Amino acid sequence: MTATQQTRRVWRTDKAGDLRRLTLRHEALPTLQAQHIRVRVHAVGLNFADIFALAGLYSATPEGSFIPGLEFAGEVIALGDEAQGLEPGTRVYGCIRFGGYSDTVDVLPQHCRPLPGNWSFAEGAAYPVQTLTACYALQHLAAVRPGQQVLVHSAAGGVGLQAMRMCRILQVNPIGTVRDTRKAALLRDQGFDEVIVRGDNFAAQLARQLRGRSLNAVLDGIGGALQRASFEALAPTGRLVVFGAAEFTPAVNGAARIAWALKALWRYRQRPRYDAMEMISANKSVLAFNLIWLWQEQALFDELLDTCEAMHLPPPLVGHRFAFDEAHRALECLRSGTSTGKVVLEI
């Protein structure tokens, strides 16, 4: 991009409700606001929130036309008149409250951080959302302590793998669950010994894995019967932290959408319900959050990023890379549940 370039490429939908409405477009660059910086984007991280937003199933989805995407990495190319802290030429990763599927983004400088020197742009784009999610879940909500056991569902995915790595740093013992042996092998290659390939009787599998040890926390982004069995296995003072509901991931094409809608309705009616009086007696807690509201809490945003950076985590695992014009293929890869690590668009 040059200083005279007046357009940008974006993936935009005119209205939430159908992923097929997402189209690649050329648009005029907006006027750079005084407090913002402009970043030439080289990589975009994909999240399940993108899929749910495009399908109209995400509570924070903008009204009308919008550009999906919550995280990116690139190079600062311009500063607004009042922007401070990052100079042109700085390689950064950052977060944005929608608008990430673009080759150029304008953001507040405090929502970006310099990219570690040995990291690629793809690794930078894979870092902020999943790492902030894992950190907030483990340290602020689960409040884990050394020596405890933590169950991490979808442990080979973006959030799950970062949570597994954080557990090791926090000196708690992670037990990861995955859907197949291929993902289990990936986790073992990453140095994690306690892995469950989920089967029909997950409660029995978990009991065998715990071998009488207390289960102190659960991180779940799936839901359903798996979540309920995990909650019931918690020891007194245990905490279930919920940050997603992958069991409701929508289908794309027409025929599949009808079948999905019927199944989703049944699952919604069968979803776990937790009674506060019962939780008092059992001395267990259920906590849930949506990371996008963090954009309204700058002090907490800064604190979490500082905490994550202080852990000196290795670069995130980028499991799947797609060209920027392959957004639909990349979203299907993520939606399928077969991906490992992070799915990233590269420009």
C-alpha cells in the first residue's frame, strides 16, 4: 500500500443471517480519525464469533452491513493527528470490535501491541483473541492455583491450546479433551500427556482420567451434555467457565441449514440448566463471558495483555493458512470442527 492509495479490500455482509452474503469488495478508505492509527494488515485471525456474527447468532453483531473480524497483524502506515505510542513502520498485532477482514484497519493505538521480533504476521494475528480468552478464563474467573486440575475442552483449538500452555506456566495440571486421535497426537507432540478423545460416555472417561483427583476448573466452549458432565465432576469450590457454544455452530447451505435448525432447537431445549440453590449446596460455580465486551474496559484490556505478554508464551500454532480471497474456505475449515490451532487469512 502507498500513501496515495484511496481504497481497501474488505469482506463485507449487507446483513447478518447467512454466511453466503459475505462478499469481497473494494471500498473507499475512511478518513483517519485523529485518535486512530492506520494499519496495513498482513494477516487476519478467524474465530467462531465471526461465524456466529455472520449467521446472526451473536449478541454483539452490528445492525445492518458490517465487516467481520476481531484480530489482525500488520504494519502501522499512518497516525491520526492526536495518536501516540506507535510509529509508522512498527509491526503490530491488534484487536478490533469487528472490521478485521480488511487489508487496512483504523484502530486506537492502545488496542495494538508491537509484534515480537521473531513472530510472523500470521502468528501475531493468531495471538490476541484466543490468548486473552484463555487468560481471562483461567486467572480471573477460574482463579486457578498451583497443583490444581483443569479440564480444557477443544484443547487442540486456538483457545484450548493457549489455555493448555498457560496451565503449564501457572503450574496447574491441564487435562485436554479432543474429538479425534489426530488432535490427541498433536497435543502429545506439544508435550501434554493427559488427553481424552471424547467418546459416548464422557463422564466415565473423565472419572478414569482423574483417578480420584479433584477437578477444580473446567473451560468449555462446546456446551450440551459434555458441559453438564464436566460440571457434575467438579469438586467443591470448582468453577465451570463457559466462553462459547460450538454445538450450535450453524450450517451454510440451504438443505443443511434446515436440518441444523431442527437439531439446534432440540439442543437448545436440552441445554444444561443450573440452579443457584443447588450450586450453593454443591459449592460449585458457573461463570460465563463474551470477550468482545472487553473493548469497553480499557484498563482490564491492558492488564490482561500485560499478563499474557509476561508469560512469554511461544508463538501460537497456526494450523491453517488461507489467502485473503479464500475467506469462505477458511470459515468452512473453522466451522467444520476439524481444524487445529488457529485458522488465518494472509494478505
